[in-house]
Amino acid sequence: MLKYQKLISPNKIMKNRLEDIALKITRWVGSIWSIIVHTLIFIFFMVLLYLGYNPERVMLVLTTLVSLEAIYLALFIQMTVNKHSEHIAEISEDVDEIQEDIDEIQEDVDEIQEDIDDIQEDIEELNDDEDEEDNNLEKNKLNIKFE
């Protein structure tokens, strides 16, 4: 028996891997380790200045790295925001579907309540009819005794 597998294009696989990497980077940037690494890099550049390296060149490299990092972080953060927006939209659709299900269940419960009310009325009518028949039987018995 052949099993059919959903074919995923290599582009989609690559896209998913890149998105995973971007999400991991975004998570890492928001961690304490990121703060430590960035602090160490900053200290490294300050030490280079202290050791007498050309300040213009050191500051040029530092500002270039910081600028590139800021650009990439903005892109990663935007990707994360877009991903979260997609998830929120999916959740919103799920909530709407659940609300529709709840409304349908409420209608069913209302119908069941109406059926219960009808059955209760039928039972009361049957009890009344039975009481009436019992009374009629008693009257007939009395009438038969007096005749």
C-alpha cells in the first residue's frame, strides 16, 4: 500500500529554517547572555582605545557593527511581530468558531428545555386525567351501590 506524503518544496524548507534561526536570534537577544556578550564586546573596544589603537578606526568599526546589528535586530523583531500577528489572527478565528459552537449549543439547550416543558405539561395533563378518571370511578361505584 502506497502512502502519500505531502511534498514540501525546498524553498519552503529553507524559509522555515531561516525563520527558526531568526526567532532563535530574537529570543537570544532578549536574554541575559546577550547583555553579557554585548557588554564584553563594548569593553573590548574600550580596551583597544586604552591600548592606543587608532581611535577613529576603532570607533568606525564599533559604530558600523552597532548599526548593522540594529538593522538586523529591527528586521528580526518585525519578523517576530508578523509571526505573532499571524498566530493572533488564527486564534481569533478559533475563538469565533468556538463562539458559533456555543451559540448552537445554547439553541439546542433551549430546544431541550422547551421539550422538557412540553413533557411536564403532558405529565400534568395525564395526572389530571387520571385523577378525573379515579373520581369518575368512585362516583360510578357509589352510584352502583345505591342502586
